Amino acid sequence: MANYTVGSLPQINAAACSGWNPQDINLYNALPVWMIEREVMFRKKYGTFNRIYGKIPWTPNKGSTITGIIAEPPPTLRQFAFPAAVATACAKKDIIQYRERTFEFALRHHKFESPIFQWLPAFQDFVTKKLTKNIDFVLKWQEDFMSMYYRGFMFHQSPAIMFCNHDTNVIVDPAPVGEGDEAGTTGKSNAFLQAMLPGISSPGNLNIENLFYALSYLEEDASAVPYQSGSLKDDSYLNDKWCLYTSSEVWNQFINDPYLKENKACDLNIVTEGFRGSLMGRITTSLHSNPLRIYVDPETGEVSWPEPETIQENPNAPNYGQTVRSCDYRNAQFEVAFLVGMEPYSIVDVGPPPAEFAASGPDRMGSLKWNGKPRLTDRINVPCNVDGGETVAYDQNKYDEFLQIISMTVMGIAPETTRNALPIVFKRARTITTSLQ
Amino acid sequence: MITQSFTLSATTATLVLTGRWVIQQVVYNTGAAGTLSIYDNGVAAITQSNPAYDTRTRDCSYTRTVADVRDIACNTIDYTFSGISDTDTTVAADASFDLPVKESLGLPAAGQVSANTLLNFALGVVLYSTVAATVQLTYKQA
């Protein structure tokens, strides 16, 4: 194709019908990139433990540990009763005595902070109101933290644990009990799990047959209690039912469950309408994001709890900067679900901080807040460099150039009737089925 | 669905698949009497090294006595309580913990035996035959 030559513009006295004079598309100033700000939806299925557990108030000025006392009904000591005949024998007597059981709980605290923001990015960057966005994320992070704390406590405090289709020990009762820790050395320790997980045979996933088993254990062996009418607000859907906390993956697999496929009603269209309804009329399911997943090192058999998410850090990747699943979490071979009945635990209502610390006034710079509400602070020490770049001191943020988001939460959970919750460990699976596939 | 054959040496654990798999058929073919054992492991071994761990055990017939309890009439009473007792215990480390066999096929003489199964493997598939053999697996991802 021939090139056209355009003479210097503007021109005067050009001949009519002379030359092709298109506008130079690169002539004027243009923004290199047109940026638009978008928000994407994130899965909001955080834990709903606050709604499903009971509440217990914390009483201040009574020490660091509260002991709860429960009156326990006397045990049933017979299956038959044979009273004596009036005419021929003396009456025997039963002496009934109830017992008391105690449980203890203490408070925990944790702090949440953002990085320190300086005014320059807020002045020149494209995305505005970064601090407001960060406050939202700090709040969501806190909610997740507390759900993980409650969930971990439930896992380590449960007096029994189920391993689906285990060769010798489907239900471990009594199971190790403890607080749990970062190193995995207390409670249901990593070493305990390493010894137990190889025994999970086939199919080993959380199918309906295994849920039947768990339900029967809870009701018959553990004497656990399902939700009762009137125990919670808006709880009618849970009356005399159990709640299964699990992942979407398990829920999606129910449509492929051999028991369901072989016993479903003919009008249950599981192809286009999916699985619906409560399980066996006794279990309602609550789906969670980031369920507990166990990664087993294929070479050593060592157990770890991988971080659920990470960030794409390759600048050349098309999704650079995106939050994605971590490799070990995605490849984790085992998962933990919970079958929960009536208020196995109670969330502690901490109440306000001590009055002298919570009060604010003209002689105070701030006041103690531990309700988890994120707030901005400018009370930051700024490193101060002398000539030569060596940090020698911290100066106050007296020019108010920096801000930070801070938050503090005090929380607690009371193990009132721990046998009402059962952790269930199973193999993850997406294709287990019968020959009906 | 994938069908694949593997050649095994006698009494040698062989890692044939790594990762999460569902095996739906096993065909075992030998030139002599033998037994095939299938394990869930990520390395070519049929044992693993387990550290010590704490757990609890139960005594189902437990009695304890609280002695010398004084009542307000100055009587001294011994109380006996009967029930169960759960106590902490430690399971010792085991450097050669035998992995459980997930499936086993036997042949009384040279020949072939097959089994339709639904075996779900989390770490990998390790085959162990007492004699030299060929094993055909039909499998898919879990």
C-alpha cells in the first residue's frame, strides 16, 4: 500500500482535491491508559458461629478466669425395672443424686493494623479513598479472625473426632483435647493427625452414608442434643435439626452421591435443579469459605495447615496482584467439616473496657476501645534520619503527614457442652460415584 | 478414565501414581502364586515415620473413693464413685509405622485376577507384590 505524504499543516491555498489529509492520531496529548475503578465481588461466606452459638456475659473484676457450673442430670442406670411384689417382698429404693460439672474460660485479645499511610499517594494516585477501602478490609479480616478462633477452638476442644471410613477408628472417643497452638503440638496435634490419616480408606469422602454414621454417633453414643425450638431467634428451620458446616465442594458432591442416586425420588431432578432440601430431614447445611484443610506431605506424611490464599506476584502474569488460592491449600488432600447441635459453645459478651480507660476528655488523647471497630490514628512515631541516611531517632508525627488504621478486639468462647459438636475429617473428592455414572 | 499397566519386581514397593486418584479396576497378573497389596503413599514405601503424640484412653470400669468426709453430725464417711475415667496418654514414636493396606489381591498359582473397586487415594498409589507381576489399573482423578 502506498504511503501518503501530508504536507505541513496548517496549510493555506492548497489545491482543491489535492492530497489525503487525515488527522494525525498521535498529534495531541492523550492519557497513556484510561483507568476505571472496579470492585469485584468476593465470596462473603464467613463463619456464622455468632448466630449459631449461645451468648455468655463476662463479669468484670472477678479475676482472669470464669468457671461456669452446670447441673448434670443423674445417669440412667438400668434398662429394665423390676419392682417388688407388694404382698410378698419389701420395696427397694432408688436414691437419685445429680452432679455438677464445671467449665472454664478466659478472654483473648488481638490487634489489627494497616500499614502507615502517607499523604502523597492520596494526593496523586488514581484510586481515591484508599483509607476507607482499607478500613473495610480490616473489618472483614477481623470477622474472619474471630470465626477462625471459634472454629479452631471447637476443633481442638471436641471430645471426639470422626475419620470417615477409617480402617479401625472411625470415631476416636475420647480424642485428645487442648487449646491448640500455632505449632500444632497441643490439642488434636499434627502428630496425632499424621498417625490417624493413613487409616482413612475408601471412599473416605463426606458422603451421605458417613453423615448417617456421624448423626447416629452424636445422638446415640455422645448423647448430644440437636437444636431445640425457641433456642435462637428465627431458628424454626433448625428445630430438632443439626447444622453441618462444610464447603461448597462437599455440597456439590452430594449430587453425585451413590446413596442419593440410588434412593432419590423419581421427580427429584438433580441434573437441572441440583440437590436441595435438608439431608435426611435432620441436617441443614451452612457453607463456609476457606474450610479447614489438611495438607499431607507426600514424601514424609507430615501434616500442615496451609494458608488458604496468596497473591499472584509475577509482574508478567495477566492476573498480577490478584488474591488466589495457595498451592498447598488447593492440593490439600483432607478437609474437616463440623456437625453441630445445640449450643456446644457460647460466645463471650465481653462488655466495655474499664471506665477509667474507656473515658475520653480534654485531658486525654484517646480512650481504650476493644470492640473491634477500626479507627484512624495519627499518633505515630516517624523514623528520623540524619544526613548520611542513618536512622537515629523517632520523631512524633507532628506535621500530621501519616495516618494508620488500628483496631483491637477482646474475645472469648466458653466450652459449655463440647460433645454437641463433632469434627469430621475426610478425603476431598469431586468424582466419587457409583457405576451409575 | 485411564487404563495403564505397570511392571513390578518381587517384594519391591513401587510408586506408580502421585496425587489424588480414584481406582476403579485392578488386574493382577503373575507367573507364580503371589499377593498384591496397594497402599496410599506419595513415596515408594509401605511404612512411614510417625512422631510421638498425646491422646486419651478410657477406663470403662473406674472407681474412686473420697475418704474421711465429715458431716454436721461429726460422722466420718467414705464416698465411693463409679463410672468411667478418661486419662491422657502418650503414644510412642514409630519410625516404621506400617501403612494400612487399602486393597489386596491374591493368586494361588500363576494367572490373573481382577477386581472392580472404588479406591480413593489421597497421596499416591504404591503397589507391592510378593512375586514379579504386571498390574493394570483403571483410574481417574479424584
